[in-house]
Amino acid sequence: MIELLWSIFDITLVLLLLALAWTTCSTQDVKRAVTLFIAMGLLLAIVWARLKAPDLALAEAVIGAGISGALLLSAIKDYPSNMVSHRSTLIEGIINSLTLVLTILMSWAVWHGLNMSDGVRLSEPVISQLPVSGVSNPVTAVLLNYRAYDTLLELAVVLTAVLTVLTLNEKRVDYEFSSPLLQGMTRWLVPLLVVTSGYLLWVGAHAPGGAFQAGAMLAAAMILLQLAYPSRRQEFNNSLLKILLVIGIFTFLLVGLWMMSLNDDFLAFTPAWAGTLILIIETAATVSIATALTLAYLGGRPRGWEDTNRTSRSIAENGGAG
Amino acid sequence: MIDTLAILAIFSGLFFFLSGSIGLLRLPDLFTRLHALAKADNVGLALVALGVIILEPAVINDIKIVIIWLLVMAASAISSHLVARHALRENRNDD
């Protein structure tokens, strides 16, 4: 009986997800598409939770639905309200056929993965190496130890994306109005978000959580502050922002090189220190991810971004001349 | 007995969710829709949370559920207020 109820729930979930995905893609109204996309993200988080992947569920809820939603909503603010998307038939055809090919490939991969009986299963080596990985959460062990190189490159991707945003635009114009009620909620919600972010970072060692979720949570707190106090947050400490933006990847590289000098291999952690090193890397990465996502939400360079550059360059030139 | 209470609470919560959703679909304009949605969903969530608390023996999880309920209630009240305020302002601009 209870299995039947669960399967009804699961089937409803899948059908809703497919319907939402379809309407998100097929609607002509950009605002509607964004709203539907956010709803789809939340539903997808429930799907991941049902598949017993709480790490992914958390990441999807915070990044997929939360931060991406905020990014998309602030992006469509630049368009007129009756904006519809116009694509030529040729572009549409190319996109459709590429999507079709991708769908077939993915379906084949999933089918193959489900039916593969005697292939290589990676979960056993992951579990067997867990005691020397420094953490007890297998997902964190994979992300920050076995495949630390991938995570380093992910951070580089995030940094590159934000650098592109910063190169292209000035900071978006703020919302003019704020509500005292929103400000009141922000005042007690932001401390709560900061604590939750720290908790997610710390708990990542032995339970679902980690740098990406914690960083996105911190960015959410920053976005909330931006929305509630539009006029008061005009001036950023730009040199501090620049340091925070790169500190994650810098720490990661530094630890990797240090471990290379000890163990002859880039990012090959000494088992006794692995837990501490992972925590250090994750803390720095959290700060960088939060900064990157906040800057992406702002949509470009905050005021005075180049000025600090110019000052520091002129100082360097003067110093060189002296 | 306890289970019956919990099931009763959860199902009456679902009833409120259902009526809120019907309100969202059937009511004529944005303000009445917000009214139906925010109120009915908060009561619905409270009842579902109550049912789950009755079923869940661990106190720490009960506290978490209460915190979730409070956060959702604050968020839905504030966001309804923001949506309504925005709509009011747009109407005023049209006049």
C-alpha cells in the first residue's frame, strides 16, 4: 500500500516536472518562463531528495531555484515588460535538433547505466577509501579529495564567468523602492542566513552540505540586503571584494602546490591533515562563491571598481619609478 | 489515537492548501488571489506541520519543523505584501 502511494507520488512528480519543463521552453513570455523555471527548480530539488541525493537537492534548491532565479529575474528587469523572444526558424531548428540529439544520448547513457551489470562500479572504491579521505561524507570526499582537481576547475569556471560579467557591464541600477517590512525581515533573516551558511559549510564533512551550498546561501543574504537597502549599499570596498573573489581558487592552488612538494602529486592530501585542509579550502571557496554570485547578481562592476585599479596601478608605477 | 490525530491534522491542512489553490485559480484579481493564497497556505502548512510533529518523536526535528513553519510564514507574508505593493504602485502609475 505504502509503496503504491510512493509510486503515485513519484509519477506525479515526474509528470509535473516534464510539464513545467515543456511550458518553460514553449512559452513566449520571458517573465512567465522565468517564473516557471524557478518552480521547476524547486520541484527538481524534491526529485533529488526522493532519489536519496540530499546534497544535490540542497544545491538545486539554493543555486538552481534560488540564486539562478534571482539572477534571471534581475536580468529580465532590463527588458520591456511585454518582451517576447524572437528566433528565426533556422536557429529554432538547429536548437531543436541539437536538443533531440542530446536527449537521445542522455537516455542511452541512463539506460546503459541502469542495465550495466558487471561494469565498474565506483561507489565501492569511494567507500573503501573514505577513512583516509579526511571526511565522512562520501560526496564531500569525492568533490574535495578524490576529484579535487574538478572542483578547482569549477571554481575557475565560476571566476571566469563573473570576470566576463564584470568586463561587460556597469552595476545594474537598483530598485528605487524598498519596503519597511522587507527591511524588518531582512534584519533578522540575514544573521540567520549567515549562521545557516556556516552550518552548511561545517556539516559538509559528515552530512549533506559544503562550499557551494554555503556560498550560495551567503550570496542570498547579500542579495536580500541589496533588495532591502538599495540606497545604503552603494559603496563597496572594492579592493576587499577583489581579494574575496579570488581567495578560494588561490587557497586551493596553494594547498595543492604545498601537497605537491610533500607527496609528489598535485592535490594529493596527506591523510592525517586531509580533514583540516579540506575545511580550509572549503571556507575560502565559500567566501569566493558568495562574492562571485553577488557580483553576478549586481550585473557588473560596482561603482569605483576601475578607480581602485587605477590607484593601485599608479602606486605600483610610482613605486617602480622610485 | 495519536496517529488518527496526526492524520486528521495533515488532511485538514491539505484541505486548506486545496482551497487556497482553487482560490488562486478562480478569484478575479491579484489582490483577492493573494488573500486566498497567503492565508490558506499558512494555515495549511501549520496543520501539516502539526501532524508531522505529532508523528515525529525526536524533539530536535520537531523544533526544526516549527522553525521551517515560522520562516515560511514570514516569507509568504512579506512576499505577498511586496507583490501587492508593487501592483498598487503600477496601478497608480497607469492613472
